[in-house]
Amino acid sequence: MLNKLKNNKVPKHIAIIMDGNGRWAKKQGMARIFGHRNALTAVREAVIGASEIGTEAITLYAFSTENWSRPKIEVDALMNLLTKSLKKEVPDFQKNGVKVNAIGRLNDLPKRAQQTLKEVIDVTKNNTKIILTFSLSYGSREEITSCIKKIAEKVKNSTLSINDIDEEIVQQNLYTYNLPDVDLMIRTSGEQRLSNYLLWQMAYAELYFTDILWPDFRREDLYKAVETYQNRERRFGKTSEQLDGEHEQIT
Ligand code: FPP
């Protein structure tokens, strides 16, 4: 599968909604957290797979602002899992050139998780192969609201004039200021929704939905999604003929 992919059309930024852990566990008569624990292989496979094809950034929806309303036992277990596995993965992050990043209301996380996250971000900061962003206590509407507040503050203290507010300024004030726009969004488990994820950043993303439950996701599944992406025509509002013209001018 890997050799079927085109080198010149690699998505720069892949975002994944890792869905279906609970259903995966339930199918085996186990508690939901069993699904989350078995999701880590899929996380590793997706990151290594994306890095192998030359993707610059992969962003994972690990915990949404809405996930806080899940039973406390599940929330606590997810936070523990995150803290423990982040620490454990550091040698592999270093070996594979993975720079860890995080977006969301990070101050909402338990202190221990915040501390671990800070340490892992710091120790991996010079890695250059791929940026791995965990979305934690993340919601796109919250991100946009916080972006508006940051911009309003700059206008209020006269470091920014209203006439200078453009899309670039908005982009620079989002949590993802250091990431390219999302090219490909993958959601597992058969649900076909965006669930308040990276709404600004996905304005032109190709969307790919698969029935695979997240714990079963492997790099071959990522390549399949990328192959589908490569066979789609991204027009960014233009016509096919215009794109053909641009292509002829380039080649
Ligand atoms: C969605 O499945 C998954 C989550 C809310 C949590 C995602 C977390 C992980 C993949 C593990 C986290 C660890 C790291 C290091 C990233 P669901 O629980 O909504 O499943 P369901 O829709 O079948 O109930």
C-alpha cells in the first residue's frame, strides 16, 4: 500500500477523531476504559505511518471540552492513561523525531497531567520529523471564542487596529497558530460528524470516514485514507478547468 501513494500529494496536516473505543470494549464485554487502554497501539501506528509518508503534522482529538461530562471514573482513567503513556512514549518520540504539542484549555487538566505534558513538550521541542498535537479539553467554539478575546484585548490596548484584522491575524491567535491548515480529517467508528473539532482549520479539509473502531486502526488504514485523499480533486472554490490551467503552467 505504501508504494501506491504519490510522493507529491502528501497531506501536510492530518487530523484524527479517534472514535469507537467504548464500543470496541463493549463488544468484548469489557468496561469502556479497556477500549481506551487498547487505543495506544493505534495512536503509535497513526503517528509512525504519517511520519513515514512525510506528513508534517498530525493532530489527535484525545479529550473534548464535552468529555468532562462523562462519568468521573472514565474521566480520571483517561487522564491517568494520558499522563502515564505520554511519559512512557518519550524514548520513542526521541527516536522517531516526534515533537509533542498540545491544544485546548490545558489549565483544566489535572495538575499532574499538565506537568507531564509540559515536560514532554519541553524535552521533544527540538525534534523535527513530525509535530504530534494532542487536543485536550479542546472544543473549536471555545478556541474561536478565546481567539476573539485575544484579538479584542490587542485592539483595546492599541497593539492592533481593527482595519488590520484579517484571516492571517485570526489564524495567529488560534491554539494552532504554529500548524498548517488541516488537509485530511479522518474519523473512525462510522460516525460522520465534526463534533466541534478544528472548524476554522478544516475549512478546506478532505473528510474521510471509516467504520473501523479506533483500537483496530493501523497504518495501512491511514494509507488507505491518504490514497483516497490523493484521488480527490481539491478545488478551493475554483473550477476543474482553472486547476488544469494552473497545472499546465507549472509543468
Ligand atoms: C472516543 O471513543 C475516544 C475518546 C473520547 C478518548 C480518546 C483517547 C484515546 C485514544 C487514548 C488517549 C491516550 C493518548 C496518549 C492519546 P469513545 O469513548 O467515544 O467510544 P464510543 O463512541 O464507542 O463510546
